[in-house]
Amino acid sequence: MSTTKPQRPLSPFMLGTHYRFQLTSVTSFLHRVTGIVLGLGAFGFVLWLHAVAGDGVLYGYFRDALASTPGCIALYAFAAALIYHLLNGIRHMVWDAGWWLELKPAYRSGWTVLVLTVILTALLAVAGRGGVA
Amino acid sequence: MSLKTPLARVRGLGSAKDGTHHWWVQRLTAIALIPLALYFVWLLLGLAAADHGTVRLTLGQPFNAVLMAAFSIALFWHAQLGLQVVIEDYIHARWLEVTLQVLVRFATLLAILVALVAIGRLAFTG
């Protein structure tokens, strides 16, 4: 038995060079990432609720933070994550029902989710611009 | 390595009974969150230019208070189930995995309670 390790490329280094990205795995990965982001962001939302119920000091901090440029960027990032996770979640439920599981509809729905996420996030940004400032 | 067949090893132990429970509740909370999340975004858009007093009054209205409470519960329930699976899949050190699972459970439960108390204060005290 040989004791030398075979020099095969291992998982993370294979991405891109030896391993072709597929839309289906990228959308699956994005579903998890946006889920984690939204799950952690939910704690920010609950803190905001607590601030709304309070005397206004904490609420003032929220107001200033959300009106700042980094705050705005964070808000739109959360909006994009929410829209993506919601649309792709619907895609997952269609799969659970047994539809769209063939390659063609799986890819078509994947692109649809990505394009709709961009369009709806842009629309939301336009709709919210009147108020955030 | 046992010579017993897998069937012989599980026979008499009974089923786990909740094999699909996690999967099902994750879908149930997801279905609830579709209209609730849309409502939440719509509500926030309407409040984007509002001052503190208006936000307080709006969230304290019975209709909004009920839906906001439902949204908070469904949101953190769904988040707990999702984060649980992520931790199960990626954290392989057993002590860290269990610690994180306990922390996520406690944190999400606590967040639901904070949300409900805040909404209660807005709804009942004005």
C-alpha cells in the first residue's frame, strides 16, 4: 500500500477552476446565506420594536443610524435578502409540491428569482426614497 | 462492527415519531411569512417618513398589533428552524454545535418575548 497522499484538488480550491458553478447550487447557497442574514437581522428588528415602545432615546439612535449612508445600505441589503429569500422560498415550495424539478424549469425559475430580486429591490428603493431621508 | 442487521438493531425501539415535524413546521411558518412579510414591508414603507409618535400610534392599532405579533412569532420560529439546520450541517465540533443550538433556541424565544412585550406596551398603554 502506498503511503503518499494523492495530489488531488480538494473542495474549496476546485470551485471555479475544476468545478463549474451551476445556477441551482448558487441559488441554494444564496438561500442559506440570505436566511442567516435575515435571521440575524431579525434581532435588529426586535430591538427597533423595543425602541418604538420606549421613551424615544433609543428610537432616536435608530432613526439617525438608518438615515446614515451605511444604515441605508444595510437596509437595502436586508430588503434584497428578504425579497430573494421570499421568492426562492416560493420556488422551494413549488419543488416540494413536485413541480419544476426538471433541469429546464429549475434553471428558468432560478433566473426568474434572480432577475425579480433585482427589479423588486430597485422598485422598493425608489418607493422608500421619499421617506428614509 | 456488529453482525446484526440494521433491522434487528432498530426493532423494538419504536419510531422517532417526529421525522417530518421539523420539515413541516418550517414550511408552515414559511407559508405564514409570505403575507406577513409583505404586510411588514408595506407597513414600514408607509412609516418611512413618520415621526416617533405616529409610529407608536400605528403599531398600537389592534390590526397592526396582532399582525406584528404574528409576524414576530413566525419570523423567529422560522429563523430558529433554519439556523438549527445550518448549525447541524456546518458545525462539526459536538460541544460547539450543542452550545450554539441552545443559544439560538434561547435567543429566538427571548426575541419573541421582547417583541410581544413591546407590541403589548404599544397596544395597551398607547
